[in-house]
Amino acid sequence: MEKLRVDILGLSTSPHTNGAYALILYEVEGKRKLPIIIGGFEAQAIALKLENIKPPRPFTHDLFKTVADTFNLSVQEVFIDELHNETFYAKVICEMQGEIHEIDARPSDAIAIAVRFGAPIFVSEDILNEAGILEEQQEDNTVEAQEKAGEEVSSEIIGSATSSLNDLQKMLEDAVNREDYEEAARLRDKISRFKESS
């Protein structure tokens, strides 16, 4: 299974995610982005470390780092290696006393730990092929195209059973062009379900 290096592009939210955030990863040596929907607590833990803000009391991930440092455990890498039913799975690869250990984790927790250790983040090529979003260059710069890219995609359109695969893919492209990655992630999952049911 080939591992591809990714890094954190950022976190974003929108009114229709009920407090969830999209963690946007980007392919270091490629053009794909991978949005992963995560909870508010994990998003805050990642954002605080990325901004080098020290909370008044340690978060759970800070506690893990302190315990790991105390017992000479180092995090070598994080690997997002599986995707089942729209749920991502990850492993934290650790080294202690010369032995390598793989610890199962949610990607959000694994990444919050990775940023504290300065550990690299990898995603399997299969996952990027399946769930990654290729950022296309916007070739048509007409006013009409810009207005279309900025249109809000309603949940009624997304939920419509009459939406064809081409319509969904166009909506996905528009969401990516608007950098609305939460919407892009929902559309990506809708396309996957559409393909599985056809």
C-alpha cells in the first residue's frame, strides 16, 4: 500500500455542519486535497497547536505528548490507511526502546498528536484516489462562470434523487472552486453512494 505525504492546509466550518469542521489536507507532491469532517474539540486542539497558542490547562493530546516524552516514546508518523462507509481510520506509528508500535486512532486525534510531535502525516494512495478532490484550474474567468462558482448549493438539490452523476460532479467542482470543502466532502460522499447504488 503506497503512502503519500500530506500536510494540513487548514480548518473550515460552515453553518450547516452543526459544529463540525472540515480538516483540509493537501497532497505534498500532488494537486489533490482531502477534506475530513472532525469534531469541534479536535479542531480546536489542532488549531491551537498550529497557531502556537498554549491553553491554560493541557488538552488530552498535550497530556499524551507529556506522557510519551516522560517514557521516551516517540511518534514517527501518522498514517490514514482505511476508509469504510465514509469513515476514515488512522494509525499512530510509535517507537519505544527500538520497537515500533501501531496504535489505532481516529484521524482527528492522530493529526492532533502528529502536530505536537512534528510527525509527518501520510494517506494511502487508495484513499486519495477514492476521496481526494483534484483542484482544477479555473479556465473560464467570465463573470458568468464566477457567479456560478459562487452560487450556494442547496441541500434540496444535493438530496434530490433525480441528480445525475454529472450534475453531482459539476456541483463538486463548483464547491472546490469556492473552497467550500465541507460541501465538497458531502458531495464526494454522495457521488460514492450514487456510484455504489448504480
